[in-house]
Amino acid sequence: MELVAQLHYGPARVPSRKSPEEAIELLQEHSFTACEIDFEGKFWMDYPWAEWFGELARDADIVLSVHAPIAGFMGHAERGKKLNMAVGMLDHSAGIAKAAGAELVVFHPGFLLGRERDAAIDSVVEQLGELRARLEKKDRAVPFGVEIMGRVRELGTAEDVFAISSRAGWVRPVLDFAHLHAVTDGGFTEPETFAAILAGADQVLPPDAPFHIHFSDIAFANRNETKHLPYGEGTLRAAPLGEALTQFDRPATVITESPDLESHEAIREELYAAVGTRSASRASSATASASRSSSRKNSA
């Protein structure tokens, strides 16, 4: 399988908030072909910014996604202010995603909150259904992605995420392999382990939807994540993921959550080498050059 055109890779942060042009220029400078719009802490991008950023990204063959605020989770045990706030956050995230032409909105699955796991999942699915009805009325019913979490005794295991995705067909699994490495006490070292998770996602994803993956090296204790690490300081490696991806006839978007640019680039080179392509920087240099010219024309 040839993955040069189908494997997109880029950072979990927009590299500049000064202007869409500067953000795209920085992404191209480092040969990134994906970017996740970072709203974890707060909303910082308005609709005109999102629309122009999305247009420039499409011209540059950069795929976008949106990460909703951390508090924007579904599955609240009680209805009231917190649930209403979460719904508002996810609604606004969907509006920005539509304006930017983003592939999906990433959100966290929430917490058990003293409930049995099945009851918590039922609550997540019910509230997602209500959210979907609201988004459809506003013509912003974009795909959502529920993220696998790094908490061993909480909601958000791979099985939880696959269950939510299978029951809510518009919600896709987001495969965070740093989280999976943490909750398995460093268990993701072989291609077969990665492939098993990819296979679970493959069963619930729509036919043409890409895998959406978060990746970085990770520190953990007692099978819970503690922090993202510069690549090489922990034990999670990109090559086994790349080898596993070649087993599936499905595109992939890999978002790097590493804390530094050197790690982003090291993961990319190892990942692209493992899938049997040229290095990412060389594979995308011609596209980046052409897209920079297009961006300059559009901003002139």
C-alpha cells in the first residue's frame, strides 16, 4: 500500500495565532501535512480566521482537526450547568470545524463518576445523541472523535471508545497511543499490539474515514500518564506504529503531541520510514513549495 498521499502528519497546536498565513507558512516550513486546532484551554480563533485558515490549509494539502476544550465532555451524571456548558463548547467547536473544513472534532469521554462502566457509556451515548440533534439544526453536524484516555481505572479505555463509536455512528475513535502505552505499563512495543488497536478502530470507522491518531513519547506511573516526553526519553516508538499501519487499506492522520519540534521531526522520519515511503520532508517538499506560492497569491 502506498501511503505518501494518505498519511498526514502534523502538530497538536496551530504554530501561530498571529494570522492564518503565518500559521500555514510555519506548517509548510517544517513539511507538516496535518494540524489539530488547539482549543483545550480556551477558544482563541473566530469564524473568519477559521475560514481563511481552512482555505489555505486545503490549498497546501494540510488536513485539519479540532480539539475541543477539556471540559467539553459528554456523559455527565447530572443535568445542569456543567452539562449545558459542555454542550455549548462542543457546539462551538463544531462550528469552527465546519468553517475550517476540519476532518473531525476530538473530545474526551468524561468520567465514571461512581457509575458502572456500562451506565456511564449509556449516558455518553444518550448525551451525544442530544448534541447531534442540536448540531443538525444548526447545519454543523461534523464528525466527532472520542479519545482513548490515559487513566487505567476511568472511562476511556479502547473498549469504551469502540463501544461509543459503534453506537454513535458519527463518532469515531481517536487512538492515543501514548495513553495506551501508559495504561498498559509500557506494553506498546511491537507492531502486532498497535495493529490490534487499529483493527478495532477499523471495524467501527466508516469505509473512507482515516484513522485519527495521537502520538508522543510518554511518562507514566501506576499505569496512568504523567506527562509527554521529548522523543527518545521514554519507551514508545513510532516504527511499530508505521509497520502496523501498512496492514490496513485506510488513510491515517497522525497528530504529534510531543513537547518540542525536534521530537515532531524525529517521529515523522521514523514513521514515514516504517511505512516504506521516502522521508516526510522530501516527500512533501514539492507540495509545500507549490502551496507556498498559492498562499502568497491568495494573500496578495
